[in-house]
Amino acid sequence: MSYNHEEIDSNIGEGVIVPAGSPAETATTTVSDGDGVSGGVGDAGSAALLPDRLSDRDDDGSLAADARARLLKENLVNRYRRNKRKADTEDVPEDPKKTKGDYISTGIDHLTKLGSAAVEAESMVKDYTVWQGGEMDKEVDKDFAIGSMVNSGVAMLNNIFRLNKRTGQMAKMKNQNKQKAANRSIWGGIGGIATSLLGITTTGLKSLGDPKENKDQQMWGRIFGASTAVADIGSSFMSMLGGIGMNKEYNRIVKDSGAWNRELRSTDPAQERTLSSNAKRASGAAKRDLIRQRTDLKAKKYGMEMAQTFNKIKGDQITKGGFGFARSLATGANLLSKAFASESFTKSKGGGFLSLALNATSALLKYSGMAAEYKSDKNAAEKTQNAKMHYINQYLITKMGNLNVSTADIFQGVAPDRRGDFGSATLTDNEKERIIVARLGLDIPIVDQTLGDKDKMEAFKLLALKRAANIKNASDATRIQMLGALGLDDSASVEDIAKAITGE
């Protein structure tokens, strides 16, 4: 998809059909198709889009409805877009698709969480037993230790896969502050992998063989236990810093984009319409200047408002990694106490109670954190979806109020005595909505059917690109300042800007 200054320069009177024969209308040669219907040969074969025999009707009227749909698409959408030097349709950005590896990774996540929960439960049972003055069955303890090592190993491999994917995503980020935050999270992920390796080693040294009879095994068990604690705290801290940095950047964008919105509050609401009207009557350098002023106004009014809305949704989310860091402190305290405390203490009722309390605290923080982050993500996704629907609905309402289409516009290329074959000269609300989103570049039929939510979401993607194009094509000073507010430099593409204003 391409946006340029020439395209913006021709974007006058949006929502109004240019009458046939006016200087702005694309020159065409009209010919008859042999059935009293005419089409523009110069409009990429528009005649071919009209029905062969308009008098042909089936019992349910579907042929007549199809004829009307094609006529409306050609005359009210395709001609409009060609007049603005655009292709009939745009390429709608695709949503990120999950790969087979992503589905496998999700499945492994669920399995390892179950495995971890079982190991954590066994550990607390063991601590409770020690606290009560008993001793855990060695074979059961050993079996759970082996299970823990296998579970941690599988989880570690899965984390390597996910880390590789996040690294690729980070490399594509255009916002340097987000990139720095993502980089901290990646270091946290690397630390997490190291923690898993150290944890597997520590569990193996303590649970396999007989450390009571092997002083070296006891020593290395303590060393690896302490190293695991330090690595876990360090990696969780880096992950939390990444989450804090990401939220901070979203909130900075909210503040800076909001400044542009505040600037417009003292501006005449009719200024955009006035600039469009004056640009129609002007020519040459004066016309270009008016168009640029209007582009600047639209960039501030629509693009930066959208940026504030979507980035606020992201900025209001719970800080990722916060619960994880708190959990690592509890887990680390337990590991460090076992690494440096005497065996007589760890085997005592007091040692058992301390370990039980720290393990319980760690588990509580872990699972409450998982629940809180899941709820936060879900709420943000719902708010984002609602915001997208709000923007496209508002766009439709505004454009429907400005959609001025004459009978001549609708039936352009059709002989007067054959217009009845194409239905009413009045557009229904459903047809108007479809015309509006089709003018954005969405490839949909112009029929009298309600525009579905799926089509609206696709149309929103094109609306976001339209808003982004206004920012990209704003005057130099305005463009650079707005891109700075979004955390982008002047090399950012329209697609990059669209992602920034939608909080991606």
C-alpha cells in the first residue's frame, strides 16, 4: 500500500461524488454494450462490470440486486477511488497468525504448569511433614525430583523457542524505548533459562545419590542452590524492568499525543470543512497550502486522538513481571536459607515451617500473578476491540452525514429508460455504509445488507492507515513532532505509524 503527497493533493471534498464531465472526473469514452447500457472504456473496463441484459430477472430478484450492486460499486466506489489516483481496493493488513510451533508451545505451557503445580504441592507436603517432626518418603521424594527435572527441562526448551520469537519481534520494533524495554525482558528470559539449568542441577545434586555421605555433593548442592536463587531474582527483576519500561512508554505516548488533542480544543470545529471548501476554489500553490493545512489538522485531530486512546489501554495494564519478581524473592529466600543454613536447622520444625511459609508465599504470588495478568490482558483486548468498533462506527456516522450522491451519480453510464432495472435512486443506510468502507479500500459488495462486525474490523485497519497517512503527509515540522510523540523517527512508514497509533 502506498501513500504519497499527490494522493493527498487530490483528496478534496471527501465523501462527495465528482459529477460526470467535470474537470476532476477521469476522461472516458462512452460506448453502448448493445442493450442500452453505457460504460466508460477508460475506467479499467467499467463496462464489463455492468450486466449483459438488465431486463433479465429471476423469481427472487437476485439478478436485479446483483446488477445494482455492481453498478453502485463501479459508479460510487471505483470511480471515486480512481479519481483520487487509488487502486480499486487496498491490501488489508493481516492479523498475526499462530504457527504450528505457537500451538505446540501453548500446549507445553499448560502441561508444565500442571507439572510445576504437582511438584510445588509435593514440596509443601514435604515441608509440612518436616514441620510436624516427620520425614518424607525418600522414594516418593526422589520420583518427584526426577519429575521436576524433566518438567523444568521441557519448559526450558519451550522458553528458548519463545525467546527466539520475541527476539525477532524486538528487531522489528521502530520505537527505541519499546525496543529497550523488550530487550530487558529478553535478558530476563535468558536469565530464566539459566535459572532452569541451575535449578535442574541443584535438584539432581540434592535428590539423586546420597549427599549425606558425599561432602563435595553437599557443597556443590549449596553453591548451585544459591546460584539458582540469585539467577531467578536477577532474571525476574529484568523481566519486571521490561514491563515497567513498556508501560512507561505507552503512558508517555498518551501524554504527548494528548497535548495535540488539547491544542485542537480551542480550534473552530468547522475549520476542516472550511479548509476543504477553500481548497476546492483555490489553485496552484494556494491550493497545495490549504490541503497541507487540512492534512495537518486531520493528523492532529484524528491520528493523535487514536494514539491517545489505544496507548492508554495498553498503559493501564498491570505491569508484566511484577508478581514474578515478588515470587522470585520468596523462592530465593527459601533457596538461600537452604544453601547457607545448617542441615540441623533445615531438618528442624522451625526450618520446615520457614520453608513451608516461603513455598506457600511463592505459590500464592505465582498463581495470583498469572490470574491477574490474564485478566489484565483479557480486559485490554476487550477494550481495544470496543475502541476499534467505536472509531469505525463514528467514521461511518460522520461520512453518512456527508455522503452527497445524486441520481446522475448512481446511474452514470445507464440510459434513462433503463434505470429502473437497477432499483431505486435512493441509497439505503446499509448501502451507504458499504460504500463508505469500500471507498476506504475494502473489497465488499454494495448490497442492502447490514455491514458485519468482521468487515468493520477490516475497515478499521484501513481507517488506521488513513489516519497514519495524514501524519506521514503532514508538513515537515508537524510530522516530525508527531512522530516524536509516537516514539518514531522520520523514516517510519505509514504501516509503522498505524501500529504506533493503535498501541502495537
